[in-house]
Amino acid sequence: MTPSAALQSDVFCLYLFIIIGTVCGAGILLAILALALKQNLKSLWPHYRSWLIMVVLGLACVFVGRWATILFFVVVAAQAFKEFAKATGLYRDWWYICAVYAGIIAVVVVCLVRDPVTGNPGWYDFFTGLPAYVVAALLIIPILRNRTEGQLQSIALSIVGFVYIGWMFGHLAFLANSRNAYGYLFYLVFAVEVNDAVDYYVGKFFGRHQLCSKVNPAKTWEGALAALAVSMAMPWILMFSFPHFGALQLLMVGGIVGVGGQLGDLSLSVIKQDLGVKDMGALIPGHGGVLDRVTSLIYTAPLFLHTARYFYGLY
């Protein structure tokens, strides 16, 4: 992944065209609704402006190359963990916070360095085993502090914070090491966002039956099924992203995004409902926090990476 490789990549150029076209089309649609139909869309414009900023940042990092892409995703993971730690109260205990941040830095390192055995970019074996080392380090903290009261809760929150956010989301960063990095990264992010959008808007305008009333009252069966149908079709529509995939793999990828994306959203809803908060942060106007925005990718990235690696390898 380099600027010259990006410009020579048909996949990168096609996605650049698709993403810019989608963003511009959405802006034109909002303008038509606001001006011609006199619709009150004040609440949607901050949402749209935030999308513009996120799209530009993401595209710029992928264009610059592998290092920038990995660092971008890991910075996103660090911010998402910060929101999680503040919402759960873990942020008050800097022993555990520093240990989890050290684990996230380790994710950066193993994504960036080369495998000492194979010479491939990214130390895959260490990456997959990293949670064991971080969990072991977290369990040592109360021993070093000679403290027992309240430590189980802090340990549990730290493990969830690192594994769920730092490591699972880190799979997206590790995809930058793949020989098909542009196809995998662009497809996964684009398909997950389309899945989320279809689920939200179909549920909002046509939803009648709640999917999980206590976990997320806004989610409906109509939105979930529509999102699943679109996600199952996306691998076939965007097959240029991974021309080496067979029919079975295309079906699996569709299911990973269609089902996994929604499970990722619901898993965060469980946490938010238990905490009694609407959003995990307020950094992104119209979206909430970073964690609110990336939760579907947290769930789908590991499933996608290991599926692709199992059938075709990453290099």
C-alpha cells in the first residue's frame, strides 16, 4: 500500500468513485429535500458533515499507505476504548488504563513489524496470541498493588475493553497487510456502513415489529431483514473487491456483514442499556462517540479476516 500503488489499483479507483459518488449523492438528496420539499433536516446536516470528515480522513490514510492506515485504525480503537472506560468508570484507575493502552500499542507493533519467521508484513501469530499476554498482565496488577477490593470488576472491564475494542477492531488494521488490502478494507467498511444505514432507515420508516425490545427498542425485524438481504447481495455486486472468492465465500462474507454487523450493534446496545446511556461519547456530531460508530466493524472485522485467511491466506 503506497500512493503510487493506490493510483494504479483498479479496486482503489473504483471505490474512490463509488464513495465520492455516494457522499455527493446523499448531499444532493438532502439539499433537494430541504429546499424543494421544505423538509426540516437540521438534525441530519451535522450527521452528514461528520460523514464527510470521516470519509476524507479514511481515504487519505488508505491512500498514504499501510503504515498510515494501521495507525489510523489503532488511534480510532484507542479513542473508542477511552469512551468505554469513561462510561464504565474504569477511567479512574490508571493502572488498568495504562495496561490496556499498552496492549493497544502492542497491536500497532505486531501489525507493523514483519513476521520474523516468514518475513511477511504483520506478525500474525503474535497478533492472534496477544490477548493471552495482555490478560496475564492485567491479572498481575492487583498483586503488584497488594489490593483485592473492587479488582475483579476492574480486571473484567479491562479485559472486555482490550479484547472487544483494542484487539477485535485491530483486525481491521491487520487487513492492511494483506495482498488484497484495498479490496478487503474498502469492501468491509463500505458494506458494513450500508448494512447499518439500511437497517436504520428501513426500521425508522417501515419497521413495525421490534427485534430486541429491551436491548435496542429502535431495532426492528423489518430493518434487520432488509439489511441482511442487501448485505447478502453486496458481495456479488462488488465482486471486483475479491475476484478470487468463490460462491461459498461470497455467501459467507454476506452473512458476516448482514448478521455480524447487527450483532455488533446489539452487543454495544447491551452495554449502553446496562449503563443507562444513549451514546458512549459525543465526539462525532450526529453519531455520538467513536465507539458508537465502529461497533459493527468490531464484530465483523475478525470474522472477515479469519474467513479470508482460512480459504485463501492473507499474503
